[in-house]
Amino acid sequence: MRVASLLFRQFLTLAASVQSQQAALRCLVGPSCHALKCHSTWQLRQHWPSQLHLHRHRHGRQSICTTVTAASGSATKLKQDFKCKECGKVFGQWTGKCLGCGGWNTIEKFIYAPETATTASGGGGGARAARAATGSKGGASEGAGWGSRGGQASISGKPAAAFRTGAWVQGSNRPQSLTDVSKGGYGDAWRLPLRGPGGAELGRVLGGGVVPGSMVLIGGDPGVGKSTLLLQVASMLADISSADVVVPGTEVNGVDDMTGDLEQEQGTVLYVSGEESIQQIGSRAARMGLAVNDNIYLYSATRLQDVLAEILSMRPRAVIVDSIQTVYLDDVNGSAGSVSQVRECATALLHVAKPHDIPIFLVGHVTKSGDIAGPKVLEHIVDVVLYMEGEKHQSFRLIRGMKNRYGAIEEVGVFSMNEKGLEAVPNPSALFLTNRDSSPGVSSAVTVQMEGSRPLLLEVQALCSPVQGKEGMPMRFPTGVSRDRFNLITAVLAKHARLKMHAVSIHTNVVGGMIMTEPANDLAIAVAIASSYYEQPIARDIACIGEIGLGGELREVGRIEQRMAEAAKLGFTTFVIPASHAKPTFSRLTDVRIIRCRHIMEALKAVLGTGKSVASMTELGTGSAPQDPFDNDDSDF
């Protein structure tokens, strides 16, 4: 009986061992012991640690928990989820279509070990990579950067305050008043200046210069010139002299200037590329005339741990990463460019940029809809988000600020692309009005659109072509104009100006490929359409500014004086504006004529005249000329 009992116990032990080995054959613990990946049997024999035991339990149909028990006896339960590789939305089970972004076959299974009180270090994989690169478990190294913020300068030898676990920025020892913080000199002098006309144009968008420790994300369509721009930025930052750098917490006028004690190599800029080789970047630099520069270092790498090590070793003045979708971390799930990799890589760079006051520029890919690829949290992590716009067949480029913690948003820099790179356009308004006098027969109107704090003159053209009965429905082609706004304007013209919009196809075009985004452009669009409808030209010195309401009334717009002053500098002498605006008192507007109108009918009559010279246009099946709204007895004006 005793022998039978002993044999039965050995049988149970053998069965449990076989079951454990079969479970182990299914999965393999990854390098960081935070994920399980499927491998073959021979890979398992090579990599599976003998001191670990795997126990697999099934709870229900979908939830599977795997327990990894180390030699010490502590157990870690692994969890399984399903995540969309496009938007990052997590589901409890696999589905064919992601309910977050609508993509098909984008759901992938991943198994992970949640952090516990003993294993959690804060900040995720990006924070762990940053701490590993700095050689510290949770703090910033001493003597980092151009001085720590909050008056805790590390350049003078005083130890910097340690990072809180998982924190992005360095914490202060105690609360400080705003007055004391302001005495540290965190004004425009703290920023790194960008020299030259191109630097001044980009500095306008950034808010006055590059802030140390900031992260700038630049997005744009492929081929728009992001790498070209950043190579020029690297040259500008590398050419800054030591006298131009002001350390926070010191006197700007040199009383206690600590600029000469900086531990960084003055002028060094590290350009990291994960898309191009250093030979390709060097070829571009030679074409742009930037080949001879000993302060710009090129580094082609995609493993972010190597990049962080080089950053902390060189302590450059600035770092450029082209692009964030091509770098990866070893201990983060997913391939380069996935949601988790982009988020954690940006977090790791942020953990290095903030304590060491190193500005980092990131290039971001864009999706089909024009948004930056990756998680939306990427735009929350960075300090500045810039979008580079421009048509491939046009030479000019626009750099638009969408987010800026150090300046105003919606600022726009206008550049021209040539073989030497990007050059600033000194007078953007004149650029968009080029060759306007060479086509006097075109129905076009000029308006002034505010781009941030800068007024830009835009020209909108319109063409109305009659639709015969057999040609079908009239078409609408608003190029450069919002379709919703375009439909509103045509409806107002049909209702209150009595234009027969159902009898014509309408085309609009904004010269230069620009996009009209303001309601202040409504009046110019309506006047251009009416001019083409009646074949009545518009005087070349008239600018129309105003918003149109659903009742045909003209509503006032902001900064009207600044808009009119910009147009007056380019020779416009007559302005049609809403009557609700007070009379401008600008001294530069003394020699101009201002026409105030309450209704769209008044504006059309002021711009197009009395209508006596209206040319004939064959209408739908009638063969008669269109009705002149200005001579209509039913009109209120």
C-alpha cells in the first residue's frame, strides 16, 4: 500500500512537470521580463531561464492569466489585452474593426506584466531608458545643462534637485513666489537667438527664439522640406557665440554672468537621422552650402538607447531627431512607429531634455488626414507643435504654430524654397498678389486675413459658367475656400441679392494655394462671385473685409485697422467694410476711402456700380440677360 501511494505521488509530480513544460513551450519571457512572445521549441531551449516556472490558468473564455514564478518565490501575473496599432485603443477581446479609428485588421494581442509596488519605477519604458542612460535610478545627474530652473543652478557645483519618480520636469524644494522666479531672468534673453532673416522668421513662430529644454515637434507632408529646415536650424544654433547664451538665474548685463562656465561644448548640435545615412545628409548640406561646419555632428541610428548615450556624452547645444517614428526602445512593445514606441521614445527624450536644458527638435510623419502619426499624447508631451505647409508645385512654404507654450499660437512664417534651402519672404502679401495686373478681365477680389499677428493679403478668383438644361446639375468647386462657408455665401447671394445660383456652376480659387480660414473673407468671396455672374470687373485698388450673416448683414471683424494698414502699404486706397465698425483713427489711413455698408446689397452696389453696364449671360432655357438686383424695385436698398 505504501509503495502504491509513493508511485501515485511520483505520477502526479511528473504530470505537473509535463503540464508546466507544455505551457512553457507556448510562450517566452522577453528581454525585460514584461512581455511574452511566441517562439519555437529550439528558441525556448536556448533562452528560457531554468530558474523560472510558468503556470497558466484560464478564467472564462477570453481572460488568460499567466504567472511567472522566480526562484525567490515571488509571482507576477501577466495580463492579456488587444490594442489597435493605429490609435492605441485597448479592447478586452479581438475585433475585426477598431471602434476608435475605424481601421480594419489593426487589433493585435499583447501580453504584459503590470507594474507592482516593488517593480514600478514610474514613467514607463521611456523613463526607464532615460534613467538607464543617465546612470541614475530616479534622479538627474549633477552639473547638467545650462543651469536648472527654479534657482537651483547645477553649474556652480551645487547638486541639482532629484527627479521625482516618473516626473517630466525637475521639482523644486519648496513653493516659490512668482516674483522670485521672475528674478531669474526667464525672459527673451534666455532664449537661443536664431540669426539671419530666416532665423527671425522662424523665431516669430517660436515666440522669439529657442527655449532651452524645450521639445519642438515639426510635422508636414513628405517632401515639404522638414529635413531641409532643420538642417538650417542646426547651422543657426551652431553659429551662436557664447556671449549670446544667458544662463537663468544670472544677470543679463554681465554682473554675475556664468556663460563661460557652461559644461556643454559651445555650438555643438547633434543631428540624429533614422531615415537617411550620414552621406545623404552631407550631400544635402553641400547643396545648401553648409558642408563646412565643425560644430554639427551627424549620427545615423534608430536605437534610442544609443542616441541617449551620445546626447549625455556630448552635451550638445541642441538635438534634432529625424524622425520620431523611426527610433525605438528595446524594452517597449511594438515596432518603430507604433503607438507605444512613439509615446515612450518621446517621453525618454523629454526626460533628457528637461533636466539638462537641451532643446530637442522632432520630425513627425503625418497621416492621410494631415494629422501627425502616432498617439495624440505626443502633441501633449512636446512644448511646441509646428506644421509645415506648401504645395509641391509652389515654391513658398508656410510654418504654422499649432501649439506653443512659450508664445502665441497660429503664428505663421512664410518661406520660399530654392536650391539653397528655405529663405524668408520679406513681404508675403506682395507674394500672393503677384501678376494680378496682368489679368484685368478676371473676376477677383482682395481681402486681408490674419495669420496669428500677421496680416496677409489674399486674392480670391471666381468663375460662373451657365448651365444649359441638358448639362445636368450646376457644380460647385471651392478651391481654397471652406465648402461649408462657400455654400453659406452662395445661399445668401441667391436669397438676398437674387442671383440665380441654380443656373450657373461656380468655381473659386485662392491665388498661391492659400486657404481662407476666416469669416472676414466672406465679403471678398461674395463680391468675386457676383462680379463673374454679372461680368462686371472690380477696381484694382479695392479691398473687401467683412463677415456675412445669414440675413445678408455685414458683421464686424477684429483688428480692422491693422488689416487696412497692411493693404494701404501695397497701394489699396478703397476699403469696403461693415458699417458697425467705428471710424479708424490710424494715422496711416488718412489718404484712403472707406465705404461702410450694412448689407451685402450695399456692398455689391458700391463695388460693382449701378449695374447699367451689366453684360448679358444666357440663363437656363431663357436666353435673356440676368436680372440686375440693383435696379429691382423690390430691393430694400
